Amino acid sequence: MTGILSNTAELDESRVKKKLASWVSFFMSDRYYKTNARLWTHIIMWVGLAVMNFIMFYSGFMVSLPVAFSILARNIFGSMFAFYTVFYFTIPKLLLKGHWFLAFIGFCLPFVFWAVLNYLSATYTMSHFEVSDLGTRQLMQRVVDGGWAQTLSISNLLRLFIPVIIAIGPVMILKLVLDIIRGTTRQLRLERDNLDLEVNFLRSQLNPHFLFNTLNNIYSLSIRNDALASDLIMHLSEMMRYTLYDSNTDKVPLQMEAEFLKNYIELESVRYGKNASITFNYDPDQMTDLTIPPLLMFPFVENAFKYSHSTNSAECWVNAKIEVTDKLRFEIANSKGQGPEQKQGVGGIGLVNTRKRLLLLYPGKHDLQIENKSDSYKVVLTITLS
């Protein structure tokens, strides 16, 4: 019975977390936070702020209901003017475009507006209502007696600085925090989308040079009626099926990924000939029930053959292996010639983007070490698979 209650509580907690995550993603995502959602968010924000201000004035000060509404109207309209002026005009139209002096004036406008609004509110309240709270009445009377000259004076604007900041601070901070989070989320989403596009491109298209050379090899073998031609066709067929169909998921079985790499290495080894030393070792029994993002290790394998090809066949070697214990360890090393640097192949997403992909998929759970020597190149990738 206790176990059932515990499971039920965990399910409820999981539902709450998912609901909260969906709400957060709604406000953080430009995809959902459209004009209508933005409008209702602002309405709810100002209504909530008005309710809190009204409760504070009406319960904290001995004032009548009309006086409380008068003070509330001053604070809300002053806060709205400051909020929309600063965030929708001064910052985007002036500050970010380098108009420093105009931006300074823009930041001063809310305080001038608040001073004028404060004077008009105090004048109207004192002439139409009875202010029973002594402290509130004295403050309002002082504002009314000062007139326009005192209202627009530098000393009065400076005196209003702290009260105005306190009044508009909550909505300003909320806006800043949401913009920072939304900007960060947008940047991360763009990076992930770019990587997804590159990975999708990698899935759909192998290196044309590789395909061209493989088909040439198959053609030459078929002319000689070599039985190896049928094996190469089978390897190529399995590779194409994997890149076009099997890899269109977030995770694939590790054994399937290893078989794809094996097929690629088998096809490349035919092109290099018998004099080259090419090995790839892995134990399928170690890979049971383990999954990995598709084509994660392929750029390293492609890169190894790309650079080892610059050496002659007698000196060319590529050695790769996958070991699985409590972690996945992928290692590949290759010979490297002294030829000119080659451009990144069409099929490879490059080491830079592979690093980004690893950071997104296994943050804090991977270690990538690259050893680049004059005559060899070695990559060791260790991943903690969950």
C-alpha cells in the first residue's frame, strides 16, 4: 500500500513538473508567445500589480476608497508610462542605436511624467476628497503648495527617484529577467536547430567522393566477375538504408551504429588495397540495450580516412575500436601524410560542430581528447551512457 501511494505521489509530482515546464516553455518560446499571448500577459501583469497596490494602500493607510483609487491610478499609469517608454522606445530605438544623449533624455522622461502625474493626482484628490490619514494629507498638501515650479524642479525629480524606482522596479526586473532568459533560450535553440540541420544533412548524404570511388570499385570488380562485388553492394546498401531510414531518430542501438561504421570501413579498405593496415574492433555482446545518437562517431572515422589517404598505401593505416565497460570508449588513430590541408568533406559536420553536438547531448558526461602529430592523428572519445 505504501509503495502504491509513493508511486502515485511521484506521478503527481511528475505531472506538476511537466505542467510547469510547459508553461515556462510557452513564455520562453517565440513560437507560442505571439501577439495575443503577449497582450493577455501584459493585462494580467498590470491587473495583478494594481490589486497588490490597492491592498497595500487601502489596508496600510487610513484612507477612503476614492483616495486609494486615486493613488492607485497615479502609480499604475506612472509605472505603465515608464515601462513602455523605457523598454519599447528608449532602449531599442535610442540606446541600442547609439543615440546616447537622446537615450538619457528618454530615461529621464518617466520621472518628469511621474512628477506631473503626482502633482495632478494630489491636486485632484485634495480638492475632491477628504484625506483622513495625516501623513498622506501632509505629503499631498506639500505637493499642491509647491505648484508647477516645485513639481518640475531638479530637486523634486531627484527626490522622486527612489520612490519611482521602488514603484516600477518589480515590472522592470521581471521584464529584464524574462528577456535575458528568452534571449539565452533563443540562442540555445538556434544552435540546436543548426546542429539538427547539419545532422539531417549528414544522414541524407554521404560524401560524393566516397560514393563515386565505391561505385568505381564495384564496377571494376564486377567486370572481373569478382565475388567481392556483391559484398560491397551489400555494405553500401546497408549504409544507405541506415542513413536514410534507421538514423531518423534521436537514439539508435549502439550495435547498429557500430555496424554502420564497420560497413563504411570495409568499403574504404577496398579502395586502399591490401597493403594498407585498416582495423576496426568491437564486441557486439557489450552493446546490448545501449543506445547512442546516430552518426555521432562517423565524422571522426571519415576524417581519419580523409587524411590517411594522403600517404602511400604502404604507410597508410587506420585503427579503430569501441569498448564498453561502465562507459563507452571510442578510439580511432590514423596515419597522416605531409600533403596540403584538405577542405572538410560534404559528408562531415567537422570537429567544431561535433564538439557542439557532444556538449548539447552529453553535457558533463563526455571527454574528447585529440592528439595531432606530424605523422599521425588520434581521437579518444569517452561517453557516460545513461
